[in-house]
Amino acid sequence: MTVYIDPPTWPGHGRLWSHLVSDVSFAELHAFAAALGVPRRAFERDHYDLPAQRYADAVSAGAL
């Protein structure tokens, strides 16, 4: 199980965002996001949008 996150460089709605993705499955990605408390509405096509202030949380939880 590997979940990846890019640095928060994507601007939108007055803040910067990261993308959280899985190299295995959407089920893995949804489980990881749920464990972080990320709402399902943050899922877009193949990734979750994560605000910059949550980047460290995702890395601490194991995202690379």
C-alpha cells in the first residue's frame, strides 16, 4: 500500500492544495483519506484535494 502526496502548490479558492493518490486502488485511497478525516467530497476523479495545512498530517500518516 502506497499513497502519494505532492507538495501543496496548486492554487484554488484562496489557498494552496496537494493531491493525494494511490498506486494500488481507489479503495486504498478512500481508506487512507477516511483515516485522516478527509471528507469524501474532496475526492475528484482519481485523487483527493488536500489543503496545505493538512500536508504534514498526510505525510505523518505514511503518504510519500
